[in-house]
Amino acid sequence: MASGTLYLCGTPIGNLEDITLRALRVFKEVDLIAAEDTRITRKLLTHYQIKTPTTSYHYHNRFKKGEHLIELLQKGKNIALVSDAGMPGISDPGRDLVCLAIENKISIVPIPGPSAILTALVISGFPTRHFTFEGFFPGSHKKRVRLFKKLKEEERVMIFFEAPHRILKSLIDILEILGDRQIFIVRELTKKFEEVIKGSVSEAIQRFTLNPPKGELTIVLMGACNSDNRP
């Protein structure tokens, strides 16, 4: 029996209309959709009247569920893997399933979709020729300090994710270690209450001190000064 295919499907980062026609077709044709949060994915599927079964695949069950999904794929089932938003495998456990699929010689097909990383970068106005994605800021002050000291001489534009309840602490650490650089922050990207903030790190601190943000944020930070890194 031939093995099934694992589809890595990009999903909207906010606006449900950003889903691709190819992704919708795949969702209808596969036997199962493995989702980081089935409740979030079900909203997308219901919007497009798709009734394909879903199953949870997240950080806490990724090892046991991953083995189960591989068994289904080996039996010929086709499975679509999605994260809550964007491409699976970026700051979520999708990579673990991809590695298992590769080890077991399972066919993997990417279905490209929206990316908060690239979307924030291209509207920031910052240099786009070279950049680096660093994921979420560490949760502890000590680990953030260690990271920022490591990145102090990084000349490329840097992109991060951050939760609203930690953004002020992270920005204060950036100001102290990296200086008052230019920064671009977008909140609720592509959603109804999308908000864009551009200026210096100190200006962002002042703004969030007066108006604590809601919703996850994508941060684009200017790299160490060089001829290519003009605001």
C-alpha cells in the first residue's frame, strides 16, 4: 500500500479571506486535518463549509500524536497540517511532524500561505535584502539579556513575535542593551483592529506604557548601523 501525503497548509494570520484556493481544495480532499487548536481551525472550515474531520496536534501531544499521524499516513491516509495562523512549522510544533515524516519517507507537499514575518517586514519600510527571524522573545529577563547581547552586532533587520503582556519588559531590555533603534510593531495583523507603530524603541515604550496593547505583536527591529540599514 502506498503511503499518504502530508500537506503543510498555510492559513490566514487574521483575515479569513487570505486563504488560498489550493488550500481550500486540499482541506476538502484530505482524510484528516491536524490542527494546533481545532477550535480556531473549525472557524475557518465552517466559514468555507468544509466538513473534513480535525484532530489536535500541538506542543503538549506532539510526540504521541505525531506517531499516530505517521501511522495513518503509512496506511495511505492524506493529512493536512495547519497551525493557528500562518505556515505550520514556524514557532509551532509542526517541525516535529515534518521530521518524523522525512524519517519515514512520507511525501510532504507545501501549500504556501500568509506569513506574519514577511507581511510585517515589507510594510515596515526597513531594508529587506537581508533579515533574520528570531521567534518569540524569551520569557525571562535573564534570557532576554543574553539574547540581546548576542544580537548586539547583528547588522540584519531582526523580526520577532511577542505577547502583549510581555512587550514592555522586552522593549525596555532592548533599549538598555541595543540602544534606541528604529522599530516597527504591528498588532492584530490583517484583523479589524490592526495597528501599526513605527518610531524609536523609546517612543514605543512610551506608547505602550500609556496604552497597553492587546493581541499578539510582530516586531521588526533595525539591525546594527551600517550603510544598508537606513530607516
